[in-house]
Amino acid sequence: MNKLFGRAWMIAVYIFLYMPIVTLVIYSFNASPLVTVWSEASLRWYVALANDGDLIAAVWLSLKIAFLSSLMSVFFGTFTAFALTRYKRFPGRTLLSSMSSTPLVMPDVIVGLSLLLMLVSLQHWLGFPERGLFTILLGHALLGTAYAAVVVTSRLNEMDKRLDEAAMDLGCRPFQVFRLVTLPLLVPALVSAFLLTFTLSFDDVVLSSFLSGPGYSTLPMVIFSRARLGLNPTINAVAAVTIAVVSIAVIASSIYQSRAERQRKREVAQAYSDANQ
Amino acid sequence: MSTTATTDSAKPSAIRKMAPQELLRVEGITKVYDGSVKAVDNISLTVATGEIFALLGGSGCGKSTLLRMLAGFEKPTNGKIFLAGKDITDLPAYKRPINMMFQSYALFPHLSVWENIAFGLRRDDMAKGDIAERVESMLSLVQLDKFAKRKPHQLSGGQQQRVALARSLAKRPKLLLLDEPLGALDKKLREKTQLELVNIIEEVGVTCVLVTHDQEEAMTMASRIAVMSEGSFMQVGSPDEVYEMPNSRQVADFIGNVNIFDGIIEEDESDHVTIRCEECLHYVGHGISGNVGMSVGVALRPEKITLSKEQPQSEYNWCAGEVVEIVYFGAHTTYHLKLDSGKVIKAQELNNTRDLSCGLTWGDRAYAHWNDMAMVVLTY
Ligand SMILES: Nc1ncnc2c1ncn2[C@@H]1O[C@H](COP(=O)(O)OP(=O)(O)OP(=O)(O)O)[C@@H](O)[C@H]1O
Ligand SMILES: [Mg+2]
């Protein structure tokens, strides 16, 4: 009885989560310009997408911002995490640790609004920065740094501190310890922090809307504004392409991870059976 | 001068010969954590070149803290450390000619065995060819030539332990620190590895400070043992000194099995002492520093007791009881004897014939006796 309920619940959740996505993908192949009425299968909207300069420009801009801002986030997040986990006492530590997690809990609207106010007054006094690519990057990097710091901190906390000591014992100065031991072991965490902040940046509407200037519309902004004017199936096509790219990436990475894990288990078992011979 | 040298070399060197030269000197070292926890309390010690010095003690007594101060990972609150006459108290870990083999090894998981061993060498300005040569020689020292390309997780526990040893020896440190080097191995492998480890250390000729909470390990491996408790040394001496002449109840109790009788000194002569206990009268065949009427403990190791079914003729150094437990160990058997006072003592008999040596069984009345040099009088 319980089991049946559990299974039913699971199916309901899956339907709830994936039905909209599946519908969206199916309707991107719909020939009819009406989003809700199915007529026949066609690639019409994909062709329209290929010819829609604005939309393509927005995709590129979003990719560019996501890429650059997540690089920045990972960079700053790593150093924040490192300072917070490895140095237990320095002036302003508590301030840094609470400040670094503030963007996680602060509503995006507030963050965006305060950043906008700051940038406007900066521009007023200094004549720069012009709102556009740079200011969006700044906002996304700010938010991303907080997320990246969380991911890297948890990895640093579970890392064996004796490895650092061993490196120092063998003659590494503190920075060499970081470069030769900590950083290589941090790579998986850096990759996941990068992926996380990339997606955060790629689908952000709120911060981007506050911080962008004329001529700098990211993909979510374009979709959002067009959706307000009435849905156009081209958007379905964009979404379907995005979903395809993301799914391929996610599936590939999980296959890779489970393979690596299985390989590792086999090697450990092999080591012990070798030793017992 | 020359006469001392001849007597020295004439001595059979059952334990490794102690070079007279002092390598490590620690003066009044203290470590206080967070202003209140005294982990190490005013310890002084010297270790001679070539010695294997063991720090032995229960959990939390400050062994690791002392070792970490030697390595340079913790700053002493007080005191000084000298290595080969040089004050190294304020030298950072990466500048000390000291290497450490870590508990659970701390091998770098992202590097191969070869790279792990070469890691320390690469930090010095050593020529590539020399590094390769040194790594190869280390690999053959620990018999892991075939495993050079493997990653640490592709090795068994014992193999990882040998990589860790090779890595800590590769830089030819003046002093090698070992923190529970065999803690992660199972019992059987541990016994085998203890001797292997000592052989390798002797082959290289490096001076060692070893931390362990296993007294057998300290006995097998070390030339000198310091028994620690609550941040201080209780006794420092060779394994046989610490075992045969413990200076306190705590040491006697910590090292091996012991029966302790409480008694009062009845007679105190320069060549013997008699001590009256509830269970029996002890006649100790050597003088002690004590006074008549003083209450003392008499420590008696189980293997120094002989059991028999007949009552001994002598008026002292025996007691009688009922056999309540027999534990067979193969090479020897331990009998638990419940004395008339209710105290239970242990006596260990060698099984040197194939039938059970003294034919005792559960419930038998037995007499335990020992000779007048078997016990140690503990004044505190
Ligand atoms: N970093 C630290 N901060 C505060 N107290 C500590 C710290 N490290 C150790 N201590 C305390 O110092 C005392 C000695 O610890 P230490 O690790 O030296 O013991 P140990 O003899 O190595 O014990 P074990 O056999 O369990 O490893 C303990 O009471 C421990 O709680
Ligand atoms: Mg310890």
C-alpha cells in the first residue's frame, strides 16, 4: 500500500516537473503559429530562429556573460573559501564570512536595485562605467562568487588537512602548498562551481534587467519581453535547443562520473587482490 | 678513553649501539591550547644520533602534540628545540631537516607513487637525474619498484605505508618522525611490518622519534621509550628498564600485565626488605629507598609467578587461591587465581611440554610462588 503510494507520488512529481518541458519541446515542432494548437510537424520555427538576428545575438551575449562571469566567480569564490577555511583568525573574518553569503539570501531584486543605484552614482561622479556588458558581468560575478564560495568551502572542509602538512613537511612554502596540492585536489569542486555559476548567470533575468544598458539584452531578457507581447513559437525552438544542449552535457558528465567511480573501485579491489597473492 | 671504546665494542649489541652524539634536545617545552588545555607540560628530552625513541601513552596524553612541535606544525607556548646544536624553535616546517611519516599516510592522491616520493626532492634544487636515481633507490628499498606508476588508491594498506616511509626518507632527513606508523594496519600485518620498518630505518641509519599507543610496538621497535601521561614524561628508559623497573604504578600498569599488592614495609635492611600485605609476606632481595611503616605497592609480573599444587615450604613470597579462569594462548597459559582475600591475580605458565604444564584446572586450589628478585617495590 505504502509502496504503491510512493510510486504514484513519484510519478506525479515527474509529470509535474517534466510535462511542461516535454510539451515545450513537442510544440517547438508545431507548424501552427498558435502555441496551443497542434497542426502538423515542421521545422519552421527552427528556420525562423536561424534568421532571427536579435535572438541569436542575445544567445551569444548570454553565453559570453555566463562564461566570463562564472570564471570570475570561481576565481574570487575560491580565494574567499580558502581564506575562510584555512585562516581561522584574522581581522574582519566574521564580516567576510557573513558578507560572502549575503547574496545567497538577499532577494535578487534588492541586490540588483542596490547595484544599480551604486553604478548610477558612480557613473554620475566618475563618468563610468557605462551600463552594458561590464555591469551585467559585475552583478553576475557578485552573485556567483557567493555560490562558488559555498561549493569550494565544503570541499576544502572535507579535504584532509594532513595533506597540506605533508606538503609543508616536504619543503613547500605556503603558496606552493596551494598550487601543488590544494588546487589539483580542488579541480572537481571548481568544475562544479563553474557549472553552477554558469547556469545561474545564463538564466538570470532580474539582475540583468537592472544592470543592462541599451543594446545589451541577454537571452532570458529577450524571451521574457517577447513573452509579454504574446508567445511566439520561435521561443519554443530556442528553449528546445537549450534543453538539448544542457541534457547532453548533464548526461555526459554523469556517465563519465559513474565510469570513473567504477574504474576506481575496480582498481582498489585489484590492489588488494595483488597484495594478497 | 681507549679503554671505554674497547669495552663498548666488546659488548654484544643486541639493541642498536647508542652513538654518544646528541642530535635532538628539547628544553622545557610546553604547549597550551586555547589558553587552558595543557597538552604538553614542560617536557625535556635528548635523543642521540641513530636512536629510535618512542613516545608511548594513552589517548590524549599529548604524544602527537609533542611530535607536531618537533615537525614545526605547532608553535610551542614555551621552551626550545635544538637539532644538532642549532635552535630550530622558530624555523617553519618547510625549512626543518626533519620529515614525518603521517598517521594514515597522507599520500597525495593525485600523484603517482613515483611522484609522491619525488615530491620533496623537487622542492630542493636537485638535478633531474639525481632525483630519478634517489626515487629508484627508495622504491627498491621498500620493494615497490613494480608499483611506481600506480596512484595511492591502487595500493593496499601495507603498500601505502611503505610509500609513505619512502617519501619521508627520500630527503635524507636528520630526524624522522613517525606518528602511529602502523595504526592503520591489521594486527598480523602490523607485527610483520614492525620488523621490516626497523630494518629499513637501521639500513638508512636515520634517527627516529616514534609515537605509538601500542606498548608491544614500542618495545619491539624502540631503543628508548618515554611513557607519557597528561602531557608529562613519567619514565624514560630502554624497553627492558621500563618493563622490569617501572617507577610508578601507572607505568607498571600501562606496560604489560601486572599484579599489584598493597602493603606496608615491615623491615628495611640494606640487602633486603620485607613487606606485609593482606595476602602474603613479600621478601624483596634488594634494598629500596623507604622507611619502616611506609605503605607501598609491590608489582609482580604474571610470568614471574610459578604455580604448584603443593604448599611451598618458605614463609614468604607465596600465596594460595582458587583457579577461577584459565586462558590458553598457545605458547603460554594465563591462570586467574582468586586469593582468599578476594583479590584476583594472574599467573602465566609457559607451555613447554605438550601436556598442560601443572595439571591445574578450574576450581583447584593452587599455590603461587616467586623468587625474591621478581618484584618491584613502587613507592608511588
Ligand atoms: N588543535 C587543538 N586545539 C585544542 N586542543 C587540542 C588540539 N590538539 C590537541 N588538543 C588537546 O591536547 C591534548 C593532547 O592531544 P594529542 O593529540 O597530542 O594526544 P595524543 O597523545 O596524540 O592522543 P591520541 O593517541 O588519541 O592520538 C588532548 O586533550 C587534545 O584534546
Ligand atoms: Mg595522536
